Amino acid sequence: MGSRGAPVRGRGPTLHAHQSNSPRNFCTGPVGHNCWKCEQPLDTAPAFFCVSCKVVQPPEEGVSYFKIMACSLHTEDTSWHGRSMGSRGAPVRGRGPTLHAHQSNSPRNFCTGPVGHNCWKCEQPLDTAPAFFCVSCKVVQPPEEGVSYFKIMACDHTFTLDTHQLQKRYLQLQRSLHPDNFSQNSVREQEYSENQSALVNKAYTTLLKPLSRGLYMLELEGVRIEEGKKCRAATINRLHLPNSSNSSPLHFAGKLADLTERIDAALRTGELQTARALLAQMKYHANIEEKVKEKLREFM
């Protein structure tokens, strides 16, 4: 190969060596036309520069966007699996398009699934959703619309989720997203951190209790429970507090445990109306339990 991209001469037509480390040698495939200035053949298409005289070339008609951007014609590129990870979320380069490695051990890289939008600041692609931080510039991102609380909290979409794992995720996110961490940052970042922190709080409190969790799961399916009437005082008085066995914590705990199992079974089998009726019962008993606690406090 000649130095500095000089022609390589031998048998057959003159060929020009392609310098892969030069910013002026972008190319993707063979063509047969020549440079408009030096008339040397352009070896690839689309050819942005001539490899001989380094002059920029005119755009070519009919070349697809995928070929221009050197991308494979797929809806989702998964070719990054197995490649080495760059340091600090740096791009991992190899064959095909440039991809950014996700560092799972960084407190500012929480994510759960693929997306296609970019960072609002550096415009690098956000590889996952919800993306709380950009893996390139580490800037906090705005909350995404339509992402479920289960995805935000990285929980299984199930009624009997692991509340210990839920709490662990909550504390992890709040340590990174708390607005106090961004008091010296731009106003935009402060706003995004406040919005993200509030969203995480809402997701956590909704998924923590079985009743609110079940109601939310039905809401995702388009099913709502109408607001029922509050427990009347006469209902509470019939419990003959504080001696009635119906007023004991064990009574309500057992009832709610039974309802929890039945609601879980109904949701797993897709019996939404059954789950709706059972959640209405759970809501009623939870309301009764709260009233009983208030009544018991009067005797203490």
C-alpha cells in the first residue's frame, strides 16, 4: 500500500487504498463512477470524498438512508451482544453502526428496555427505556410517557411481586435522582430530577400495597372500580368493639391474605371481572380495618 492513500499499481486497473483511520474516507460499497475533479474512480458508494484528491463528492441519487448511515436493514440492532465494553460508557466500535455500551454498575445508568430516542443534551442514542440518565454525558433525562410503574421499578408484572426488591430499587433510584444532587446543575436538569423523583415515589407507593397494586393492574387493562360508599358508623358499631373477634388484627389479616391469593389467581388467568369484584371486597375490608383502628384508639 502506498503512503497517505497513494495509488497501488500492479496488474490490472489502478486501485486506490482506503484509509480506514481517515475521516474523509466514509464508504459502504463498490460503484463505477469517477471523481468530478481528478476523474479517478470512486471505489465505494456512497462516496463522500475522493480517496485520491480528498475532494468532497456530490450526493448520489437513489442511495438508501440505511446505506448512507452504514446500518443494517433491521428494526432493532442486536449485533452489540458479546462485544467488548468501552470505558465510561464510551462507544463500542466494530462492524456495523457505532453503539454505546451500557454500564450496569453505574448509579446513573438505570434502564429496563430498548428505545429509539436520543439524549436531550448530547443527542446520543438512549439504548434503554426508561432511561434515567444518558450513558454518554451522564445527564438526567426527562420522564417518559406511558411507561408502566412495573417497568420503572424493574419488577415483574405480577400481583404478588417481591416487595423487598421493590424497596431496594426505590432506594437505589432515589439516591441517584434526588433533586438535592442537582442543585448546582442547570435549571432543566433540576426540573427533570424533580419530575423523575416524583414519578419514582408514585410508582413505589402504588406497587407497595396489594390494594393499590391490584387497582393499578386493572387500570392498565382499562378496568376501573367505582368509588363505593364509605363505611357507615353503624357498621363499625355492630362489631361491638373492643371485644368482638371480628375486630382483631388477625381477623383482617386472614381475610386480606385470602383475598390476595384469589386476586392473584384471577389476574394470572385473565379473569379481570373476577379480580375487579375481589378488589372491591379488599377495598371494603381495608376501609373497615382503618375504621376499626380508629375505634380501638378511642379505648386506649
